[in-house]
Amino acid sequence: MNDFLPDTAPGFDQPIAVLKHCHGRIRKQLATLERLLSHLPEHGADEQARQAAGAVLKYFEKAAHLHHDDEEQDLIPMLRAVAQGEDAATLQALAPIILQDHKEMDALWQDLHEQLTAIADGSANVLSSTNVQRFVQRYTAHMEREESTMAPMAMRLFTPEQMTQLGTAMQRRRGIGEDAPAPSIGDAVADLRKDYGQASLNEDDVLDDPMLQFTRWFEQALKAQVNEPNAMNVATVDSNGRPSSRIVLVKQFDERGFTWYTNYDSRKAQELRANPYAALLFFWSELERQVRIEGRVETTSAEESDKYFHSRPLKSRLSAIASQQSAPIENRAALERNYEAVAATAGDAPARPDNWGGFRLVPERIEFWQGRRSRFHDRIVYERQEDGSWARQRLQP
Ligand SMILES: Cc1cc2nc3c(=O)[nH]c(=O)nc-3n(C[C@H](O)[C@H](O)[C@H](O)COP(=O)(O)O)c2cc1C
């Protein structure tokens, strides 16, 4: 490690200073390269030239890549997660340029690598001045770009926790602390820490009707292209008071509630028959948002279930008919046989089986949660009143 960052380097508790220090080291190597250009015609690949070529090779073969990885894998993604408004726009324009620079600098380095290797082992003394100049110019412009925008942005936006996170990632990349025992998976999980700060949620921002508020957030989730925006967790409780949960896809939401489709003999359906209260949870991590919904569950009408069933692709309809959801079966082959048997007889417009249809949760309580800095999140909860109206209040994080 000390080969890349001498003892005088700032500590990893100041990761941005470390990155700037790396730029200092790069500038020194670039100056050595330029000196080598004028040295070689006069002295050939003498001891001094061989050493200089070796030092430049060593630096750009390893340390420079670590530095690029710091930016690509940590600094830029972390900035993307916190930058807003003008910063976000600057970053959106800048990040692709930085990544492109890295690629092109790597390509330029490949051109130099072979010549420097030959100089370092004393077998040749040719160094292309055009390649050196291109490499030096590209790196210099690149570093200036980073120093004038990304570094100050990180200094302004990162919390102390985020600085620690960045410094730790950079340290790990350099294998620092390799002698220390590897952290257990438990410690690694405990160390996973992401600070939120994309947006806020105020009493004045939210709509009076939580279903409209949900619609607004859902549309924003669609627009942000979050992964499976309609996937929600459904928690049910059995007749012994024991909870269980699973993901399903919400297929409809409106003033009547939230609807999903499933098998009426499944575990969740049995639990809902014993206890018709359930809790739904949407987590849109890309937007640092969750929505918690609680209420009583009813079945959808046969007409509604038919309509949705017939809108599904044929193979999904056949699967729904063939699967006794939640019941054990000996193996996959048996499952496939059941499907084939259904497919052979059902035709291309099979009727919806009686044991398949929709559930609708009629909400009594809906909470909107927006992640904020340092775990000081925003929570606004709506509760249905006896007269059918909604009352809302803020909850502590
Ligand atoms: C992304 C995703 C979407 C799912 N969507 C549904 C669904 O809409 N309906 C459903 O019955 N199961 C769905 N499942 C499967 C359920 O999670 C679960 O395995 C199944 O409903 C059986 O649950 P149960 O035994 O508790 O009744 C989905 C699973 C995932 C991961």
C-alpha cells in the first residue's frame, strides 16, 4: 500500500483528500514521463531511465486503476444518491465524461505500456512523444475536471458517515487491514449503512386523500423506473396469532382499496379466512420510500376475478389451474406433469377455477415514509375516521 500512498498521505478518514493526494502522485508520474522523453535521446535506456520507466509502469498498472475504481464504484454512485437539483444535473452531465475519460486513458496507457516495459528492462529506448503528450494532456484535463466539480461537491454533500463509508471502501480496495481477520458476515451486514437524502415529505406537500397521495407516489415510482413498483409485501396472521408474509403484485388500486390475485386455498388465503386483517408494504428503495397499509381484506367479485383471469397470458392461466398453491408436491417433474395434463385438456380459453381470484385490502391506515439524512426520516400517517374521512399526523422517525 505504501507504494501507492506514502506515509505523508492523508488518512482514509479524509477520503477526498486521499483522492486529491492521488492526483498529486499522478502529476509526478506524468512529469517523470515527460522528463523521460527528453532524457532518452541523449542517454538511452540507462539506469536512470530504466528506473523511471519502472516507477511509471508500477504506478499506472496498479494505483491508477484503484483510483479509477474508487471513483466509479464508490464516489460517483454515492454522489448520485445524494445530489439534488443543480448538483444532480451537473453530475448527470459529468459522470459519463469521467467514465469515458477513464476508458480513453486506459487505451492511451496501453500504447505506452509496451514501450515503457522495453525501456525498463533495457531492451529498447523508444518512447512516442505523441503518445506521451496525449496521455499527459488527457490526464491533466481529467484531474482538473474532478477537482473543480466532484471533489467540492462531495465535500459539501457528504455527511461524516458517508465520508467514513467512502474511506472504508477505498481502504478495503487497497487491501488495508488484510492481516486483520475478515469481518464476519454478521459484522458486514451490521456495517451496511446507507444515508438517505433525496427528498422530504411535509404535511403541506401531501394530499388530503391518501389514495391520491399513493397514486402520486406510484406514478413517481413508475417514472423513476423503480424495480417492480407494484410488488408489495402482504402480511397475514393465522388463527394462533402467528404472522407470515410474502410478496405479491398489486393489480389495481382505487378508492375501494388494493387488489391482488392469488389462490383461494393458499396459505395466505387460509390465514385471511381465519383473520381477515392484513398489512401491505411497498418499498421503493430507489426513491428511499416505503408505504405501509393496514386494513380488512375482502374477496373481489367473481366478475372482477374473471376479468383479470382472462386478461392473463394463457400459460399463466394454465399455471394457476395446475398449481395447488402452498400445498407440498414430491418434485418439479410432478408439477410439470400436472401442468401438461391441464394444458392437454383445458383448450385455449379455460374457465377461471373457483379457487383462484382476487383479494382487496380496504385501507384503514396508510403511512408514507420518506428517508432523510442521519435516520431523521419523515413519516406521515393517515387514519380512516368513523365518518369515512381521513385524519393525518406526523410520526417520529
Ligand atoms: C415479485 C413477486 C411477485 C409475486 N406475485 C404474486 C402474486 O401476484 N400472486 C401470488 O399468489 N403469488 C405471488 N408471488 C408468490 C408469493 O410470494 C408466494 O410465494 C405465493 O403467493 C404463496 O404464498 P402463501 O403460501 O403464503 O400463500 C410473487 C412473488 C414474487 C417474488
